[in-house]
Amino acid sequence: MYDLLRPLLFALEAETAHGLTLYGLDVAHRSELMRFVARPADELPVEAFGIRFPNPVGLAAGLDKNADHLDALGALGFGFVEVGTVTPRPQLGNPKPRLFRLPQHEAIINRMGFNNAGVDALVRNVDKSGYRGVLGINIGKNKDTPNEHAVDDYLLCLDRVYDRATYITVNISSPNTQGLRDLQEEATLRRFVATLRERQEQLGSQSGKRKPMLLKIAPDLSEHEQDGIAETLLATGIDGVICTNTTIDRALVADDPRGSETGGLSGKPLFALSTDVLRGMRRRLGERMPVIGVGGILDGSDAAEKLDAGANLVQIYSGLIYRGPRLIAECVDEIRRQQETSHAA
């Protein structure tokens, strides 16, 4: 069905098409028509972060900022769904247009700027949802919160989402909030993560249930910066890392009319860069920490390659825009096939 609808959706402005697609998924879910939208992936269980995932293919944050569409997205066959990024207070994000397709490169540029309805709205949406799968909640800071007080925004969000999330992702790597990536500097990052870890343990003790916390990092990191992040991850005892967010590198889309748009680039051009960072972080971390690989997965072999590079799980986003929901089952099937081939060898 998506192959028939895609030309119509691509004829619309990108953010309009995004909203219309999510609305259509909601309608299909309420009408019990999801079987015409996607074939649910078969189970391929994975254990990571102390969580059992039905399969290793998840939805990356950014598609559903406020958990408005959690039930419909959860019915597509994902092994887990991550919502957000959410901030303490509502914010409009950057002026429109702020979302651009680059079809010849199977890529997207976005400068959304953490547009969301605020953490309280997300919590209400999760509470009224019927979704009972693995839920990640991605947290950030408001754009007008200075970096010296950024940790306060993250602490507030952590407090509010802790009971609802299966795991929490700390996003300090979006290129669309000015200065946010400065929090990845080693000394700053160590203090920042240590403070969040302390609160995480307090919340776990109070609730009787410890929830994993992950850090999402950028792909635009030098070898030295990756060294510092890996050392911080291990020193602070955080539960895992997501490699990676979008890139500000435009080398592979310089020939595209939209290639110079400001924002984070995702999709196929991000694959090699994000996978290199993933491979580098796995080398630095060894087997001491699970890693989620995200960035540029457009088919099943891409997902399998992320696992070969060291990921325990993968997430998709831009691939959904170009391939539709069938990509989920395709990724699960290819991962299974390669695992069976490896075991038989």
C-alpha cells in the first residue's frame, strides 16, 4: 500500500506529509486495517539493558515527539518504540519549512528544533495509550536553557518520565539546538552524566524498579572525542549508548538542490559515518555495554551490517519515509537469515 501512497505523499510539503501519514496510521489502527499497512515482524528476541525485546528493530526518536501516535506505531511490528525528544516546557521549534527530502540521495534534512508539547503532555499521552511494548523516552533541554543549567532540564524530564519508560535516552547530540553538542565535551559530559546517574539510582530505589539510561551521541566526532565519550560512559556506569544522531556533514549531498539546508542530515548518506562511529565505540567499549545502531538503514542488509559492526539493536526512521512499514519485517528477516547462516557455518 505504501508504494501506491508514496508519490502522493512526496508531492506534499514534507512536514505536512509527515503529519498526514501519522494521522492515516491512527485511522488504520482504530479501524483495524493495519494488516493492509504492514506485515508484523516475526519474533526474534534479544536481551539487552536487562530488557527483553521481541525483535531487535526499533523506531528511532523524532517521528513521534509527543507519543501522540504510540498505539498505531506500536502495531507496525517494531521490537521497541522510542518517542521524543521531549523538553520540560512546550516549544514550537524552528520556523517552517524545517524538514526537507532529498529523494535522489534517499535522505532527509531536518532542523525541527525539539518541537514538542512538553513533558507533561507526553506523560498524559503515554498514560492513555494502550501500548504495552518496550518504550524508550528521549529527553532534552529547552532551547532557552543555558548549558550551565541544562542538567536541570534533563533531571526534570527524567523525574517525570521515569515510571512510564522502559528505558530513557539522554539526547545531547541534536545539531538543531544551539550549543547542545557542547555537552559532549569530556569534562562537561562526565559531570553531566554523573548527576543524571545519581538521580537514576535514586528513582530506581524509590520505585523498586531500575530503568536503564542511554546516551545518544553525534556522528561528527573526532577519534579523540570518541575516546573521551567512551571513557565517560564506562566511568559513570551508564547503561548504553545510541550511535548516532544526524550529521552536519554535507559532502555526500553537495550536488543536491536541498543539500545546503541547515539541519541534521539522515538517511542513506549517514550510513557509513554512523556505522564507523558505532564500530569505533564497540571497539572502545568491548562487550561491557550494549549499543543501539541507528543511521541510514534503508534495507535489511543495512540493519544486519549494523549488528556486524557491534550493535545489539537497531533503530530506523528515514528508511520508513522511503521504504514504508515493510522495512521493519525486512530488517528482522535479514537479521535472522544472517544469524542462521552464521550459526550453520
